[in-house]
Amino acid sequence: MRPMLLAVLRPLLLAPLLIAPLLTSQARAATETVGSLDGIPVIDRLDVADQPSGRTSRFWFRAGDTATAQRWLVPVIVVKGARPGPRLLVTAGAHGDELNGIDVIHRLVASLDPAGLAGTVIAVPGLNPPGLLQSTREFTATGSHNSPNLNREMPGSLDGSAVAHHAALLWQNLMRPNADLAVDLHTQSRGTAYVMYVFASNARTRRMAELMLPDAIKLDRGDKGTIENTLTDDGVPAITLELGHPERFDAAMISRGVAGLQNLMREQKMLAGTVIEPTATVTGNALASVRAPRGGWARLVVPLGSRVEQGQPVASISDAFGRTTDTLVAPQAGIISSSVTDPRVERGSTLVRILYSSPDPACAYGCP
Ligand SMILES: [Zn+2]
């Protein structure tokens, strides 16, 4: 080719190379709809920017694949306000036996009028379909795997195990691209219960935690791979909200969860109204556990949520004949933030956890 002609053609030859990445990034940023199921769009990717304002939209998000060569479908509700504002991600059911958060989302969405909303709520009531089906904390599709925990797998890996792949699809195509702040809803595990309890890892998320109006806040550095900590570390302030008992819809706890989220939304100017400040929240940065010295029948001496003094009896263990073998006392003054609900306890199991504040400066946001 002659130099002159090449000079004329060069911009045209380069053009596809320049356009291709632009098209790719544009395509990646848009909602990708792949079909529909019972009239609900099935999507591989969500971008709330291209969703209609002033409307509630529902989707099935196509997440990880199953051992029967099908896909897990995760329900997603987008309430996009008529006015611009923050994108609040609310997730539930990462642990499949923790159900209150699912009803919190259903009720929160029902309470919202998109016409009066500023910003967008992206609600995911059921991150872990196999766990929900089997009522297990784990992402256990077949019952034979080694207890993978979806809430320790973020941001996941497309080349990883089933749970890592599921996590990566949720993280990359649903959660991370659509969140300015986030609340991940949980409860305590089977056989135990929490008060209304929030984990927060820095000053910004501590304020979010306070707005939930909980019984207790645990300032905590968190665990690797949680939804909360992975989002917060990536610049999206997030909290974990724990709502009582697993395996049930607890109406009182659910109402408090909805009220807390609405309070956070008022502070964010997503909803109109006066922000309520907490008056009865206990904040701590350390936990003292009371453990069973032997197996037996556990009885709580003081109820969940009680304030206790150091040395105060909190639980007892009795033998098979009902004779008390042990009376266990609080090692520390504080609030009982978690307790057993199943009276059958094994040697070494935790009966109650007491939340307190350590004065050690290194413990300001959780002891190292
Ligand atoms: Zn959980």
C-alpha cells in the first residue's frame, strides 16, 4: 500500500480498534436481559442507571450454576425514585436459615412510593437459593460439600468453586456496580438468637448503624470476604444488621428492621421526614463468651438483651436428671447480645455473649 493511501486509511483502520473497547464497556455497563420467566425479566447484569425512574421493577438475576446444569435465580427488586439520589443496596438470605431480612425487604419495598423517593433501593431478598431451600447457613447445593459460607466469599472468583463463582456473579454484575451504601441483613444461627445488633467497622458505618436504632452496635474489624467488609473496603459503606432468631419471620424484629432502614433513608434524603436518633443503643467493641464446661441442659438465668454485672449468674447447666451441675457467671459487665435458644449444649459451646467496651485504644473499632 502506498504511503499516501495508508495515511488516509489509517484513521479508518484504527477506528474499529478504538470503538471496540468503548462498545464493550458500554455493553458491560448496561442491564443485560436474557429472557423472561412468568413475565419477570431474567438478567445477567443490572445497571439501575438505565432503569425507568419513578417505578418499581422486578428481576430474576441469573447467578451460579447448579449440579443439575441449571442456574440459581436470585430475586431482585429495584425501586427507582422519581428524583435522583443515592443507591441503597439491601441484601438478605446470604445465610439460608436467616429469614427475617427477607420479610424486611418485602415490607420495605411495599412501603415505598417511587414517586416520593429520591435515589434507588436495590433489594435482594435471597442471595443464597440452595441454603434457603435446605435451611442451612451454608451455600450447600448438594449437601455433600465442605460448608462453604457465601458471606466469606466476596468478591468471589469466576474461576473458583461453585460458591466463589456464585459470589463473583453477584458481586460483579449486581451488587458492586449498583451500590453507594449497603445494608446486609442477617440473624443469629440455628439454636441461638441476637438482640437487634449491627456490625460496623469505621466512623461512617457506625453512623449508619446508629440510624438503624438497634439494641446494640459491635464495632468490629470484620471478617475477610463478608459482604459488609468487602463493600466497605471497596469504598461502599456497608453494615451487617442482625435481627434476632433464624428460621422464622419475627414480626417485631422485622418492623424494627424496616423502621431502621427508613430512618437511614431519611438521613440520606431519600425519604422525607425527621431522622430519629438512637436513645437506647449500647455500643461496644469487644465480646466476652460464656461457654458450657460440659454437655447438658442449658437454662438462661437472665434474658437476652439484659445488662449484667461482672460475676452475675447468667446461665446454668443441668445433667440428664435435672440436677444443676454448673452455674455460670458473667466474666465482664455488659449487655447480653446473643444467647442459646436450644437448651441442648455440647461441652465448649457458647451460652451467651456479652458485649462491652474495651478502653484499649487499639480496640476502638474492634480488638485486633
Ligand atoms: Zn448470617
